Amino acid sequence: MRHEELLAAPEAHLEKLCRFLGQEAAPDYLEACAGVVERSPHQSRREQQWSDALIEEVAERCRGCDFLAEYAFEESRAAFSSS
């Protein structure tokens, strides 16, 4: 499950997660849980200065994980970089 998919349809993905864990999930439970899912993620990485070397190190580590292939610093490095 990708984070973006959870945000787009929280009840459906929470229900799938509960089934995966072998748990029953009542509709009111799913609705209550979906109600606390932030629809717009907080990008805490913007609160820190990132050196170009650190950005590249994170990118390199992500390349080793197929499930992270679509993630990247989407904005200009200048927004995060302290060089």
C-alpha cells in the first residue's frame, strides 16, 4: 500500500489492512479511523537543511528498494540544500 493510495481512499485501504492482519473491521470503526487520516501529508523534510551529499545518499538508498522507486525530492534541490 502506497501512502498516496491510503490518503485517496482511507476506509478501503484500512479495511484491506485489517483483513491482512486477520481482524474484522466494522464500518463505524473504519469511518472513525479514516477520520484521523491527514489528507495532505506533512513534509517534515522541508524543515531541515539537506546537503547535496545527503540528498544523494538518500536517493542512492531508495534506488535499492523497488517500492521506493517512485519517490524523490520533487522540488529543486535548492529548496532543501545547504550545500
